[in-house]
Amino acid sequence: MNAASLIDHGSRAWRGVVWYLREWSGEARWDRYLEDCRRHGHAPVARREFERGRAAAAERGGPRCC
């Protein structure tokens, strides 16, 4: 395995970790929401309001394990 190949594998692994953390933290949901607002031409709500709505929806959801 040469140096370029090692760098490529490390780079892909790092991108995977970043993707996972963004999905886990909810950051990706915010980005998808902003893109959806742009696509439909309406102004997005503030980040705090978005997160409150997400938390409220989760609390209203069905039964949870905990």
C-alpha cells in the first residue's frame, strides 16, 4: 500500500466519521431543513425554534424504550 492509497483510505474514513456524527447530532437535519426552505422559497425559522419543534415532536411520538 503506497502513501497516496493510505491517505485516500484515511480521508474516506474521516468523511464517514464526520457524516455519522452530523447525523447523530442532528446537524444534518438542520441542513436538510434549510435546503428544503430554499427549494420551496420560504424563510426558515430560527435554529432554536427548529430544535424546540423537533424535541416536541419526539416527546409526542409513540412509546420509547426508556
